[in-house]
Amino acid sequence: MKLRHAILPLAMLLAVPSLALAARGFEVRDMVKLDRYSSPTLSPDGRKLVFAKRVLDARTGKASTGLWIEDLLTRDAAPPKRLTPEGWNVNSPSFSPDGGTVYFLSGKSGSSQLYAMPVAGGTPVQLTAFALDVDGYQLSPDGKRIAFNAGMFADCKSDFACTKDKLAAVEAKKGSGMVFDQMFIRHWDTWNDGRLNRVFVAALPAAKAKPAATATLVGADVLGDVPSKPFGGSDEYAWSPDGQSLVLVARKSDRSEPWSTNFDLHLVNADGSGAAKNLTAANPAWDTGPVFSADGNTLYYRAMKRPGFEADRFALIAMDLVTGSKREIAPKWDRSADGITLSDDGKTIYTTAQDLGQHPLFAVDIASGEPSKLVGDGSISSFDLAGSGAGPRTLAFARNSLKTGDQLFTGGIDGAPLRQITPSAGEMLKDVSFGDFEQFSFKGWNNETVHGYVVKPWNYVEGQKYPVAFLIHGGPQGSFGNGWSYRWNPQTYAGQGYAVVMIDFHGSTGYGQAFTDAISQHWGDRPLEDLQKGWAAAQQKYPFLDGSKACALGASYGGFMVNWIAGNWNEPWKCLVNHDGVFDQRMMGYSTEELWFTEWENGGTPFDVPENYERFNPVNHVAKWRVPMLIVHGQLDFRIPVEQGIGAFTALQRQGIESKFLYFPDENHWVLKPDNSVQWHDTVNAWLKQHLGQ
């Protein structure tokens, strides 16, 4: 019943429960069309805030992103203004050292290039015209040069046209075959064509001069992707304060790359001369995120200790560049740091880290190693800090929660009150009600405390019972915490009238490294025990959960767990949803692209320890499958190849078990295209409705 258009007497309104006044629950079409805010970027003096706003054109179904600007010191608190012109699609904003210019990347010219425009507004000026895309960049400390990354063939060195010609030759050849003599043959969702991400340095053109078209390759002997593929960014290279050198993060692109997590920091000359110096050769595990101190004598970075393990704890490290000595800054802090932002006085590191189902912003004292929580509730996805000397500092950050996507705020430091810059999801969708949520805990495996979340349906009424969507997160070293997702969003289920239960089982992140470690070689026992005990604890604590009407859903590791419980814990479930889940552990060990993942999780290769791959292998238990299952898989998923989903579907169909297979020929491990996301949610919701009602 839609009450927003009804004209009711006051007495009748007062008699209606408050939640019933909401017009409807949240659904996928709301999620897809929501404006998205990101990249809070402060001017050096902290007065101006630039950020990105992504909007979806409902007519074309295409998204575009523009930059907006807010003067934080105006008395009238005027709303933000659009900075970049209408029709421009841009990303990666940064300020010039004097704060008068904003730089950004755009494909307006037909390829991704660097542009600049005055903070006061005006027409963007194209600064680069390279023959290849600029994929990311870092402005030099004096603002006169850029370091940038682009995909190049190694033998082309700094000749951009050479790479362009090679790609054209591949397109023109009559045969389509590709010959490989080492892995990676494919990675994430792309077949390897031989290009590496390389870093170059170019001088920015003077006013009214032609855009820069040539650049110098730096670290020519660092034969690895900088930034790393598939998700690395420009934070994987950094300028020294004097602009004479850079540090690059790279893993060797040799035959061992698919089973290696050995990323090292390489010091290179900014003019391209000389040989690279490996600063972290002694550590065979992951080193990344370099940040120089203001005097250039100390390099801060993050490091893991165990090679081959992507979910090890990232510790904060300080390296003396004169002596080469290193020390861990906060060895007693049992959290994994996401990044490094230095305070102006060089005494504090600001970083985010997962923490007990939240993702706060921390300040870590460099001298003592003591962390303190600066901004708490919800999930901080990005932040920026500005202001220097004796003046006030300004903090800007993006924060999301289980009820909203990223909102931008300023304040929260030096006593400054929080100021909301952008709207919440609820403010953008005034006729939508979101489900309230609560964190709970229970005793799980080994009698250790395990946490979870329960989300109420949008139309919750005290005393009623509701069917349940039981969500199982991926990773497996991940978390369904107090954060927003555009792929697995609990509110899309609460918006259909379901309650949602999510358990951060052993293996989840943010609860200490020992908790995270507990899942390796134990995919099917310890987390399963947590899920079973968490499901029982949730029903006992929340009587509105209807345990007789529940479906279990999961993706990636969560999809594996759906396959696993189909043969090992199928009693409670009316239906199952498996998105991109592992079906056959042994074949997964031979076909996934990043081999370090399966080899760490199973304690070795499938030919060295075959028994480990069979211990928790869903394919060995299909004879006990009985619950209806919906399977989703993408053709471009090279992490868990599509045959895993096809195999599970075959097992179901061959046994006559009710099943469906939703196949996306153009999606990878994630469903990213807006129309595909709508189809995904419509198919999943129809499956739940078929088996749970509503």
C-alpha cells in the first residue's frame, strides 16, 4: 500500500505503525541508478574539496563521472558546484602544489590522457597526447612533471607507437591463434598479449604549448607490471621529495609469477638512467605502498611476512634509506593496514583497517606504534588530509554502511565537527525504507567468539516472522561487515521482505590474523561449524527469523560453501544460490590463474598433496545433493573458470534436482554491467520467491 499519495486524517496517520509509512523497500533498480560519490581530494591548504560523482543515464544505461568542487570555508555553506564540463567522463583528480589547478584523466580525445583546469573553472586543457592510454599518474613534488603508467611491450621501451603498431599487427593477422611458453596465459578476465604495465616520466607542457607526446621509461630493468595486475593503482609508485627518483612496486613477470606474492620496492632514477635498486630483496613476501618522509631519508611501506599468502597481515614498516635498516612501527597492532598517509609533521600515519565488522580510519603514532581510532562506525573507503604548519588540518573521507553507499564528509580531526557534503542513499530515495541491522556474537569453532550481522526486512513488524536470506561471503579471507556493496547488498533482500543473516566465520578479516589464518586448509570444517552455530544463535536471539523458510546464498568462496553444504548441511535450506563457486577443488588447482591462492589454501600443489584437495571437495559429495540450486557464472571468470559452474549444474540436472543456470558471456568473477546486475537480482529474487514465498 503506497501511503505517500494518500490523504489521511491525522488520527489515522498516528494509528499506522511508523515503518508502514514507508512506500516500499530497496531494490536493484534503485541501487543501479543511485549517484555514486568517490575520490575526496583536498587542496594543499585544505580549503577546497574536489570529488567525483558518477551518474547513470537511465535512457542509455551508461554511466559517466564528473568532478565537483566545494569551498569548505564559505560562510553560506553553498552546495558543491560542478567543475568539469557536462558530457566529460573523468577520473583521478589531484591538485597542483599551489592549489590553483586540478588535474584529471579523461578519454575525451579518444584515449585516456591528462587534463588540467583552473580551480576557479574554465575550459580543460589537454596536457598529454601519447599514442597509448595514460592509465594512472602521480604529479611530481614541484608540479612540473608526471610519472604515469601505460601498457607497453617490453622491447618497445619508450616508443609508444611501437606498441600501438604491434597491437595493430595482431588485429590484422589472418590466424587467431596465440602461442604461450609461460604463465600467465590469462589473468582475472583478460588473455595475456605480452604487454607489461610500465612507468614513464614526462615534463608537463608550458602554457599554450602542445601536449606532451614523448616520455622516458624509468626502471627499464624492472621487468614486472607496475602497477600490478589486475587491481594495482598509482599508489604502487612514489616520487622522492626532491623529484630525483621514484620507488616502484613490482613482482617479476617470469614463469613463477602465478604462484608468487613476492612484490618488492625498487628505487629508480627519474631520468631513466642507471640500474634499479631492490630495497626489499631480503623479504620474499609482499612489500607495497611506498611513501617518502618529507626529508627523503625514510621510506614507509607495508609488508607481509609469509610468501605465497595474499591475506597475510600488512605491517607498517619504516626503512632508513641511508643505512637500510628497517623497523616495524606497530608490531602489537593485530590489524592489517590498507595504506599510508603521513601527517605534515611526520609523526603520524593515517590508515584504514578492518576491525570487528567495521572499517575505521586510524591514526598510528610512529614513535610509539600506538593506534587510535579517528573515525569509527561504518566503512571508510577513501580519505584525504590537508593543511600544514600551525594552521588547522582538514580531513575529508568517504564512508558507507549497511544502509548507504559512500557519503563524503569533512571534519573528525582536531575537534572539527563532521560536515556532510553528499547525500545518503535514503536522502536520494525518499520513498524507500531500509532494513535496520544489528551485530551479534556467539561461540563458534574452538569456542572462540564469532560475529555476525542480522538485517531486518524493510517492512518489519514486531511479533511477525520472516523468511531468511543467509548470505555467505567470499574471499575466503573477507567480511560481510557494516559496509555497502553494489554486488551483494543485504538491503536488496531486506527490500523484498526477507530478513538477512551474515556470519563472519573463521577466515574473516578484521578479527586478528590468527582468526584469518584459521580457514587455510580448513575450508569445509571450521567455517562450516561457525555457520551452523551462527545460524542457531541468530534464530535463538532474533525470534522474527523463520528458520523453516531460509535459503543460503554465496559467491566465490561463498559459492564453494554453498556447494559444500549442499552435500554436508542441506537440512535447513529450501533453496541455494551458488555464484562462481568452486565445484571441483582438484581441477580448480590446475585451472585458476593465480596459483598461489589454491596452493596456499590447500598446503601445496594438487600433485604434491592430492589428499588436501580432496578433503573438502564438493564434487565428492554430489550424491547427497537434494536442495534446489540456482547457479550463476561468467564466461570471463578466470579466477574460478566457468566449467566449475557448468559442472555443478550438470551434477544437479543429471540427478533430477530442480536447478537453473544463469550464464553471462560478458562478465568476469563479478557482475558489473548495470543491465546484467538487474537481471542477476531479478533471477535470484524470483528463485527466492519461488521457494520462500513473499
